[in-house]
Amino acid sequence: MATDYATLKKGGFMKQKQKDHFSLRLSVVGGQVSTEQLAAITEVANKYGHGYIHLTSRQGIEIPYIKLEDIDEVKDALEKGGAKPGVCGPRVRTITACQGSAVCPNGCIETEELAKELNDRYFGKELPHKFKFGITGCQNNCLKAEENDLGIKGGVKVEWVEKDCISCGVCEKACREGAIQIKDGKIEINQDKCNYCGRCAFSCPTDAYKTNPGYLISFGGLFGNKINKGEEIVPFVEDKETLFRICDAALKFFEDNAKPSERFKFTIDRIGRDKLDEVIWKAYKGE
């Protein structure tokens, strides 16, 4: 019987140069791997591979040198340890994420939970070509959100609380955008300059800022044979329901309009950025 390479690739087994050998891509969500999963991965790499793993540029784990004849045993061994194969080919890929506000002092949003929600909602979805999500927790942009087909960057909208302010000037110094000025003992925030980084609130010694976390979303990023920085369409998104509507709309636009093997960026260029803008704005407004 001929080997069905397309099905194997869909299940994370990528052909190597060596005959009947595969590099197995594992499912990793938001860069999180449990020690139980690591133990199973180590056991498989030692028993069925060459005793090592490869860490990909998108927080993935691959086990090279899996033999065709061992694939079923490998799947069973990984499943016992809570690990499972990922996906390749024309579908939604690994959801990448930094550690976010749960760990990082600069984090504006909880990224691990969001990565899991996006994974449950979209991972492995069949599309005309691969589609990548990337989540970064703040303006430091460790995950390089704009490199992804759809990038999500955490931010916070701030509101000054006058009664708690001691006019110390720390927030004015912390703001790298020049969006904050103290005049006559009062804080003035230039919203046109604010990039939602939250440094003013995080640095305030008296918690004189209310903060509302949210999302900045970019579309059409690429980092491969062609390079393109994803661009924002709608303003700061303050709730997850709106975020998911926008993600749904972007994927539907791609699914409906892309040619086979055409990345999202090139679909946008061919169909027209104005067409995507219309779709995303409707999702933003809940229309």
C-alpha cells in the first residue's frame, strides 16, 4: 500500500530527506508544555528518534527520525503522557504566546488562557493555506505579533484617578510616548499619543490609574520568503467577545476569498484592503 504522505503531514509527521523517516511536530499551545508531557516526549525521542528534539522558531517541539513503521507506537506513547501530534499544511497552526500578565510584570493581558481559547476555537481548521496567530502581552512585543497572519498585542486603557494622585511625576517620566503631562498638579493624557502600554499605571506608587485591559489586532503579517508587517484596522478592542468576532471574520474572509496556497497577506492585496476593512469594521461593531 502506498504511503499517504498528505495525511501524515496533516497529522504533524513531516517527511525527512531520509527514506521513510519523519520529523514529528507536536501540539504546543502558547509555549506551555507540562513536565509530564516533557517526560513522554523525552522517552519517545530516546526510543524512536535519535535522542534529541528540535525547538522551532514558533514555540514548537519536533522529534526527528521517527520511522514510518513506528508511527502508531509513537502516537500511543505520547498520548499516555498527555502529548499529541500537531498539524502542518493548509490549516490554522500553533497558537504562540508569551507568558503575559500571569508571570511578566509588563504583561497587560493574560495570554495563556487566551491562547488555549483560540486553540480550542481554531486549531487545525482547514483553510486555503496556513494561518498563524501570535499573542504578545504588551508593547515590548516579545512574540512579534505583527509577523503573524493575525497578531494580538495586549494593552491597557488608563484613566487617571485624581483623588489618589500625589503629583509625583513618576508616570510622566515612565511614558515613552510623551502622552502624559502634569499641569497645575493635574494629569493630562494625550490619547492620540497613548499606545496602551500601561507603563504609567504600572509605575504609579499610589495606584492613581484605573486600567482596562484589551487588545490591539494586526492583519496580514508574513515572515518567510516575503516579509510584511501586519497592520491594524480597528482601534483598541476592550472585550474578548469582540476579539473573537474579529478573528472569526478574518478567517472567514480568508476562507471565502483566498486561492489555494495563497497566504492571507496576498489575498488581502488581491481582493483589496478596503474589502477586508469593511468586514473587520462590521465585526468590531457587532453588525
